[in-house]
Amino acid sequence: MMDSKKERLIQKYNSPVPRYTSYPTVPFWENQLDLDSWEELVKKAFHMYGEEEGITLYIHFPFCESLCTYCGCNKYITKNHSIETPYIKAVKKEWKSYLTRFGSKPLLKGIHLGGGTPTFFSPESLHSLLNEIISDCYVDGNREFSFEGHPNNTTEEHLATLHSLGFDRVSFGIQDFDLKVQQAIHRVQPFETVVQITEAARRIGYTSINFDLIYGLPHQNKETLSQTFGKVMDLKPERIAFYSYAHLPSLFKAQKSFEQFLPNENDKRALYELGKDILTKSGYEEVGMDHFALPEDPLCKAKSEGSLHRNFMGYTTSPSKLMIGLGATSISDIHLGFAQNEKGHKEYIRKINEGSDYLVRSHENSASDLIAKEFILDLICHQEARIDSEIWNRLPELNRRKLAEMQEEELISIKDQIIKVSDFGMTFIRNICFQFDLKMLEAPQAKSTFSKSI
């Protein structure tokens, strides 16, 4: 049961704000670079950071055989697997263009396969792509190779093939185990199926398994969520991502189908409090926004050592400033700037094969952007940050007053230009970061682009 103070603050702060997987956030990328300019920026960043720190790769696989109606990811629904070959060829070609810009063999710190559904692709297709990429690199001894697997179509062959290439982390999209909820979001996957694939992953040698769970889904209540967590605890994955459902039916029309069955704001937050309480009592530690892990997990160790990092893929232990996105709709974060690939897979393949510009948006960070980016990352990863005068001097008086209110509410403390976020305040971390979002402050009408914070 939430106390009255938390309930009041939830009502106060439950407004649309970014998730801050990047800064500036995507709607505020403001200087479109052509492909040549982007690749020159990549070359500069590689020589500044990548040669020493290494690189990480995110590869997007946008295909799914059926539509999960809650999903806000970029995806294309098809059962036609003939698309695998031309898509893999295009991703390989994109990768080779980056290799050319690097000018030397890169140190590979990590790979993450996301989607869509990466396991839509056959083990043979994935091996063809990844074996070539890995062969082009030096592989760091502490590399993190992970992939997102749909429990219904991830096979033991998928697991074995990827493990042979160095993958030892897998994230299964569970969302909820209640059948009524699963039917509403069009993602029915029996608990027995999850048990089988989880046990297979551990048997093959995967040392870290993550479950994605979502609160705020249609028909969810405390009883059903408790039952879901009971089953999750039977399997005890090393990591759990416990996300707020983002309801944006204007962008994702399928979400309209269950709108009338969504919990209200207070009930939704009560679901989170219930899940967090179960996780804490079950031995999990809160790593950061939405993420929990067992104490011996590297994420917890990185947090305690102050080396935790966050990017578009979530929290990571890798310090690399260069994350290269490959595939349709992928986003690259090279510290000096960002770029997003063509969203449609057909256009992406055509443009890659033609050698034409396949970027749909990009942004080169200014000195001010970099200061704000580091500041917000420190808040999200370490719960404290030094307020640079560049940021403080540009804050409107209204935002300074709001920060003073947050101090009175014990969400934060500010002393000697150091801001610290309390454990209680982490519930409102997106709202706290928002007070320092200089880009958003200049264009508040863009708030409708984002989901509510609670």
C-alpha cells in the first residue's frame, strides 16, 4: 500500500517526459548530416575513443511473425523468411563501410541483437552475419554478447549457435504470465515454454538470463502480477527489467484495442510498488531506472564501483563511448553525435545496396550537449552529478523553483553544486532529469511525443 505522500507526488509528477536513453532525445536532433559527414564524425570518434575503449554493436532485426499489440518497437509482420538473406547481406555491407572508416581492426566490447524478433532469423543466418563481424575484430576478453529471444521461437539450436560465437547473455520478453493479459496484448506464451528455454540456456552455458516484465498492461491487477512474479522467482533470472507500459495509441494504433482495460494511474503505480517489493524481498538490487539484478551480477558490481553506463540498449558495464547501430531503424551513439538508419527494411536494403544515404536523422553534439549528456547519465547511473555552471546558468527560474520543491519533498539534495537523488527520488528520476533538459525547455510542446513518467 502506497503512503499518501508518494500517492500525492505520483499525481503531481506523472506527466510525459523522456526515458533519457539519449541526450539530446531523438525529437531534438537538429542538424541532419549527410552520410559522408556522419562517417567522418565516426572516424573522428573512433580515433578519439574507440581505439582505446573499443566499440559495441547494436544490430536491429525488425521482423516478427505476429503483432504484439502493446509493442512500441520498429517491426514488420511477416511469415516470409526469404527476407533473411537480402537483409543479412545489407547489414554486412553496412558493417564493412564502418570498418573502412575505422581504418584499423577494432576492439569489440559488446554486441546486442534486438528487434523485432532476432530469433525470427534462422541460426544459420545469424551465424553467417555474426561470424563475419566477429572475425573482423579483436574480441575483448570481458566482452558482453547478448540477444533478445522470443520464448515461442527461440530454439536450442539458436542458443547453441550464438553461444558458440561467444554469446552468454539472453533476454526473454516475458511481459506477463497471466493468460488474460497475454491474450489482450496478443503474446501468448505458456509458462512451460519459458521454463524449457530458460533451462536449455543454462544447460548450454548462458551465465546471465534477463526477463523483461511490464506493469500497467490491460487486465493486470495485484493478484495476477503476484502470480506472475511467483513463476518468475521459480526460475530466478539473474536480471529483471521491470518496465512501465508506454501507452501511445496515436503512434501505435494496435494499442487502442485494449485501452479500456488499462489500470488507472494509481493502480498502475501500485503494481510497480508490488513488483519492486517482491524483487527486493527476493534478493534483487535496484540497479537503476527499471532494472534489477542479483547482487553478484556485474551490473550491481559496476554500480557499487561507480562504473555503470547507460545507452539505447539499457544499463551496461561497458565504458565504450562508441555504439554502432546496424540494420533498419538502428541508432548509433558515438558520443560526438547520433544517427538513425532508414526505418523501412525495404528502403534500408535498397539504399545500402545502391550506396546511397540511408540515414533518416542525425545530430552532432555541441559542447553544451555533451555537458548535459554527461550530467544526465551521471544522475541516471550514479544518483548524483555535479551541476556545471553552463547548465545552471541556462535554467529558467521556474525550473530552479521546481528543484527547490523536489528538495523539500526529499527527492533530491543539492549542496556545493552536487545534486544527489535519494532512493525515494529514483521513482521520479525521469522528472528530475527533465528539469535539466535544456532542449526540452526550449520546445515544451514536444512533450506529447513521450510516455508518462509513472
